Amino acid sequence: MAVSKDPILKRCRYLGISPMVMGISKTSNRNPNANSRRKVSEYGMQLKEKQKLKFIYGMMEKPFRHYFELAEKMEGKAGDNLITLLESRLDNVAYRMGMALTRREARQLVGHGHFTVNGKRVDIPSYRVNVGDVVAVKEKSRTSEKFKAVVEQTAGRTTPLWLDVNKEAFSATVNRMPNPSDIDYEAETHLIVELYSK
């Protein structure tokens, strides 16, 4: 399985996103406008937008392209559908409900089988949740110091409206499917649609 090992702060700076989106509170002293000196072509902007979403959700090209193809077949705007598909991944849900500090950590925790969906153990980070699904930390894992520490550290994090989170029960219920208004970063998904439509 391919893994992205890019330095997070450096990549965030290049893509113009806050490290907070990645679950990291570090800041950099380097000039934030260093990359804005060059004039970026239309293709460059489209490519950067695609790279941004791939980086945020920790995905490689092939699965990301597959998500886009699924988004195109769904009703509505392909760009909005793409955000819905990415946000409804199990590793992202684990991160959003405050059971992991970063999406990378959430992916690892899901892969190690610490989460259940509707009572059944799921160890596939790309598993897509649906409305009404209950995502929870496995009973055996709830007593671990790791999860207790994470819950304390993410206590102040805002949870999205599409999730009904119960931190005491280490669980969350999906109220509705996520949409672009629920994300905590700016995404110009029309640029990705234009890039893949060429």
C-alpha cells in the first residue's frame, strides 16, 4: 500500500491550507506568501486543488480518481458529491468524532480494528458510512489510555453537524450525509471537475 510521507507543514504551506485542517497545531515561521509570487496557470490551479484534497484525506491518485468517477454518476454536482464521498469515509468519521488527533492516525486506528460500525468490527479505512450508521470505538479499546488521552485532547474540537457524537460512549451516529458546507477548509471542487473533464 502506498503511503505519502511528505512533511506535513511544508505541504500545507505549498497547498495554502492551515495545519489545523490536518489536526496539527504547529505553525511555521517561513513566509506564507512565498508561493504566491509566481503566476500560476489555470492547469496549475486545478492540479493544486486536486492535490489539496488528496493530501487532506491521505489518498493516492487511483482511489481518488475512482471517487471522482463515482461522484460523476451520482445525482447533483460532481464536486459536491466528491466532498460527500470523501467525508463519509470511516477514517475521516473517526477523526471528525474526535477519536483521533489526525486523519493519518485515524486511518491507522481503523486499520488496526479499533472501530465498529453498527456493532460490527470494520478495519477498512475507506469504508463508506450511511445515514443512521453508528460508529463506535470497540468495547475492548475504550479502556486504553490512548483513547482516553485522545478524547481529552480533542474535547474543544468542533464536531460537524452531520454527526451526533457521544464522547462518553465513544460513539457517533450519522444524522445525514455530509456536504461542502460542513468542511473546515476552502475547496474549489469545480477546478477538480474541470481537470478531470479534459
